[in-house]
Amino acid sequence: MDPATVNLPEVVRSVVDSHRHVRGPLLVVLQGVQERLGYIDSEVVPLVAAELNLSRADVHGVVTFYRDFRSQPPGRLTVKVCRAEACQAMGADDLLTHLEQSLGIEAGQTTPDGTTTLDQVFCLGNCALGPSAQINDRLYGRLDRDRVVSIARTVTP
């Protein structure tokens, strides 16, 4: 979602209002904003800080610390490759390298055309079926180069 087409203060206020009852609501507020906008636009940081009576540095620190918060819009297709030990032992590094080469991007980036975001995570809880990846919020196991590409092609962004 393009922040120019939405009223950011209204979105932030709405999300904050729905979580005011939560003790220490910063994380859930940021999650809610990202769910609504697709990412945490830099203009959101001072708005959240003001609404929660926090410093901009506090909010920015949380946004940049947690890997799940994005500062740029994600691709229509998101691929998160598990890099935990069990998946690494089953070939996750090779899988990630193949995807980086195939897409022409590195983990943590989005293709220039905005179609695909590639990322790495450090456990998807699917250790017995490694290597694993999450493709558009759906978990897949026992992946290899061909299977991950095949799945990604069939998933509707």
C-alpha cells in the first residue's frame, strides 16, 4: 500500500486505539501497522512515538532490531528460507544460494520489479522436514532447488 494514498495518522491512531489496553503495546502496534500498510514507512515512526508517548529512537530501535519489520514494501511473493541448523544440515544454504542467483537478489531484498522478496529466517519449526521455507505465509518442507522454484511459480501473489 502506498503511504501517499492513505492517511497515516489515521491508520496509526486506529491501530494504537485497538491496542491501548495492552501493557507495553509497541510491538503489537507496529505489527498492526505493518499488517495494514505492508511495511513500516519511515513517516510512521514519529506518529507511533507520539501516540505511545515514546521517543522516536525507541520506536526506530524496535523497527530496526526485529527482522520481521520491513521498511520497504514487500514483493507480491515472499520467500523465507529457514537457515537454522537442522535445515542447514539438509541443504538450506544451497537452496538460498540458488534462489539468490535465480532471482538476482540477496536475502533481505526484493526484485526490482517488486514481484518477489527473498529472506532468511532462523527457525520455522519444521526441523524434521528440512530444508524448509515459508512462501506467502505457507510452510513447505523437504525442499530442493526444483521444488522451491516450482512452488513459487504456482503460488498466486
